[in-house]
Amino acid sequence: MSLVRWSRPLLQTPFEDEFTSMFRGFLPVVENAVEPHGFMPALDVHETKDAYTVTAELPGLSQADVKVSVVDNTLVIRGEKKVEREVKDARFHRTERSFGRFERMLKLTNKVNGEQVSATLKDGVLTVSVPKADEVREHQIEIRLN
């Protein structure tokens, strides 16, 4: 069996561009990636009435490798997954893991309280909780009888 090197296409086809832009308007969160061909963590984003929760897969990264910030209702997760290899006199037959700097930017549709954002990293999974600003939260008003 011979091994064939595979690489991702550099450019999307016009159909892929049109398909992507068609669905972009329906999604509540817009995602941007800085590097199309490096390590790019997979994200899950869900929203409740009080907050957004973003979960990112960051295998092998430590707290020092990742930075989280909120700027103008945009959650920014950036970091770097460093190459772990130090193999001398070896011939690699397959390398599928990717390394490099990454940046994920999520434009959130509601105003958020950036000062109360919390993030935890456990077992290679980053969980970021972004509370919505008080003026965005739905308030239940009790009606009193006189």
C-alpha cells in the first residue's frame, strides 16, 4: 500500500461560498477563523435566557496556551497548540494532527456583561460562560392587585 499526501483545497468553490453565505444569515452567532489550515478548535455554542455558553475542544493545551477576551460583544478565544514531536532518525508515515496559532471570534447577538465572563479548562475542554447584560435579560414583572 502506498501513502498519498492529502491537503485541503485552498479556495472554496463558488457553490460552497454561496452555500455558506446563505446560512450565515440564519445563525445567531457569526464565526471567523484566522488561519484556515492550522489547528482550529471545534466549538459548541448554546444560549439560554441569561447567558451564552461556548465549549471548545483544546486537547493538549494548558491554561497558559489559551487567552479568552470579550471586545464589543465579540468573544475571542486565541492560543497556540505547539508541535510536540522530538523524534530523531524516524520516518513519519502519517501525520494528521495539526498545530499552530488559532483565533476564534464569535459575534454575539445580544449585549453581554464582559466583566462577569468565566472560563474553565478541564480535560482538554474549555467552557466559557458569557452572561447577558441586564438590559437584555427578560424581566418578569409581577402584577399586583389593589
